[in-house]
Amino acid sequence: MTLKEIPLAETGMFPKIILDYLSGNDFLKQFYSLSPDLNSFGEAIKNRRFTTQSRENLVSVLLDQYSSIGITDEKVLANIHSLKNENTFTVTTGHQLCVFTGPLYFIYKILTTIKLSEELKLKYPNNHFVPVFWLASEDHDFEEVNHIHLFNKTVTWKTDSQNKPVGKISTHSLSGFINEVKTLFANSEHLPSLLILFEEAYLKSSTLSEATQKIVHALFGKYGLVSIEPDDERLKQSFKKVMLDDIIEQKSFKAISRTNSVLEEKYKLQINGREINFFYLSEQGRHLIKKVDSSFIVANTDIKFSEIEIKKEIETHPEKFSPNVVLRPVYQEMILPNLAYIGGPGEIAYWLQLKDVFEIHDIDLPILWLRNSFMLLNKSLQNRIEKSGLDVSLFFESSEKLSKLFLEKVAGFDINETTDLIDGNIQKMIDELKKLDNQLASKLIKHKNEQIAFYGKLKKEINEKLKEKLEQDLTKVLKIKETLFPNGTPQERFENYLQYDSSFPTSLIQIIFENLNLNGQFKILYI
């Protein structure tokens, strides 16, 4: 295994706000508390507020959750019990409950979380750091989690979600999906062990949340990763004040609106808050709460509350209230003794919109840490890139520029460099002639302008001839580009981990983890 690293800015994959955040841009410093640096965690540890009662409640919930699905792993349980101690903190990532783990970066997010926890233990040995995976079980956008891309095919789980939170959807209907995936491995002597693990987890679990927790544990339990199901009445008891402040007084909307008015001057916003940032959970699914006149209605249902009634509902049934993207992070930080959140570029961008929201609810904003990014290159792809004669970093360029670079390389010269050299020599002559005679200089200037037009036309003819001569080779180069960026999307945001793990006698996860570091570079892993 070998590793090549590329600065994030050179990949063209990361928005300006992320590059500015990582470089410590002065304008952005008003939108976060502590910079993403290991040295910042000393201050984060000192400032983190989390009560003994909150710790005891958290541990009780986690132990019940793990007991209910029959997981008794000693390392995980030890990490859970350690959360009772005031010197124990969490490092957290979260994700939707994508079937079969979804795109590759699901794996990278969790491994970055584990690696950061380990690095913090080395730097701050008097403290303990528990990596946590937050199950985004309350989301109801089923179409975002119901498919995978595998071997250039899309396999989709077809079932009626009934607008339920995805965590509550039964997995028994996944058998057809699993059989369809199996057909993609029909030429293999044995089904991948990971595929067998997936099948058992889904078909022997009652819900998507339960199955995902089992899968996450099977893949990462040996690292001590703790997963949490946030859809729990005991956890939501502590969130009641935020519910009231948001639903009755719209405090969150006022806070994020102030932030957005400043941030949008320089960057494209990821999220826009609502006046009410909660959904209501009922037998009819997960639906937005809206205020109409003096009443609170649940969209697309006949459920309606007066202000007195909704306050009572919050008090007696907080588990029925589900935060949206604005308040989910606040909920997370309220129930975990958390120091850092690990997210992708889009996630970090929207967390940067939330500092005022955190402050209005008197919650500490964690350190925001960008997950690692990888590109996996198998032997076949490595050979194809080597035959192209191009460095792998060039495939991050647009197809148009990649074509130009390839044709110039094959041609053996760059017409722009050649014409620049000629133009430079002519300009020297013009400068000398101006000293002697302006008319002669003007003639040469006219000639230079004619030459520029000629070279422009010639350049076009040269490229057309090169394309005609090397059409097959150029097609192969562009095909490599399509493989690295399927559907024009980075590999890590599109392909499924199963496609790669099935080729390894030992876990590819371990190989990726061993090559993972926190230096902020994009990593190309030759596997």
C-alpha cells in the first residue's frame, strides 16, 4: 500500500468557506470558538460544561440501547462506563442510516473520529476520549438512504417509508435488495463476508436503526466506537427548554438569521433556518410544525395545538418533537460531553452558521474538524493511469483541461509557450525600433497582431489534428477521469465500500485506518 497526498485546495473539491476555515481566515473567526488544531483541545476541555446527572443519564441510556440489541463488547462497554467520569469526553460524527453504509465517506468519517480520539489521548493522557457515532435516525428523507452505487449499477430498496423517521422503518423488506446485490457477485467463488454480515444485520433486526447500530459495531467496535440512538425519551427530557424557546419564541430563527446576514456576504449558505425548527412525530410520520395565527399545526396532518396545548405536549411527550438540521447539532451537544464534531465539507459549512444558535441556547459549540478524504486506486486503475503518462493529480482537473494537458504532452510542445517566446522576441525588436523610428515600429506591431491571430487559428487546427490522431488514447484518459469521478462526483461521495472490501483477505478498513493521519491533505491510497 502506498499513499500520495494532495493539498485540498489543489483538488477543486472543497468550497472556499472550508479552505478559508482551515487556513484561519480572519473573517470566519467570528463564526466558531476554537480552531481545528490539537492544541485547541486543552481550552475545550477546560471550558466544557457537562453535569454529573447528564453523564449518569447518558450512560444509562447507552447501556440499555446496547443491551437491547445484544452487544456486550468489553471495549465498547468500558468506554460507555467511562462517560460517568468528569475527565472523559466524546469526539462525535454522525450520518444518515444509509443502507449498506452508503457512500465511501461514511467509513472515512468514522475512522477520522476514531483517529482523532486516539491522538487526543496521546496529547492529553490525563483525560479519556470516546469516539461516538450519532445515528441520524429521525431523518425522514428515505430517498437519500435507500440506494447504493456498486460496480456502475444503482441498487434501490423499494418500500413505502410512509414518511416515518428512517430509523423506525422495518428492514424485513430488504431481502429483495440484498438478493439484487448478491447477483453482482455471481462470478465470485464466495460471497464477501461483509455482504453476509449486512444480510444478517438487516434481516434479523426489526428496524433500520437497530440494524445500522449492529453494522457500525461489527465494523468499528474493535476501536471502542460507541453509537448512540438519539430518538430516546430520556435524552429528550433535557431538550425541553430548547423546544419551548424555539417553538414558542422562535429564538433559533432569530439567531441564525443574524448570522446568515453576515455570512452570505462572502459565501453560499448551506442552510436557512425556519421560524420553528422542529418536526412532530406521530403515527402519520414526521411532519413540520408551523405557527398559523395563534395555533401550532403539524403540516400534512389534522393535528393542531394551541400555545397552552403544545407547551403541555412538550412537557409530557418531548420524544414526539424532532429537531431539524439547525437544532440537531444543539441536541447532540446537549446530551454528550462532546469536544469535536467530525464532518464533511457541507456539514462543517453549515455548522459555521450555528454559533449564534448555540449561544442563544447557552450550549458550547464544539471544535469543527474536517473528515479525511480518500481516493482508492486498485491495481487495474493504477496501470491505466501509468499508461496514460499523466500524474494522477491531473485527473482532478476539468475534462476540458485534462484533454488539453494530455494533447500537449503527446504533441511534445506547448504552442502557447512557443508563441510566447516568439512574441517576446518581436516585442524586444519593437522596443528597439521605437528608439529609431516610430513608423518602422508600427509596421512591426501590425505584423505582431497578425501573428497573434494566425497562432490562434493554428492552435485550433493543431488541437483538432491531435484529437483526430489520438482519439482512442484521449478516450481512455477521459474514461479514467469518469472512473475516478463517477457521474461527475468524487469517488468517495458515490461508490460503496463493499465494492472494494470484497477484494481483500483482511479488512480494508484497517488498511485505510493505518494510512489515515490528521494533516489536512487529500489522500490517494494505492491498494
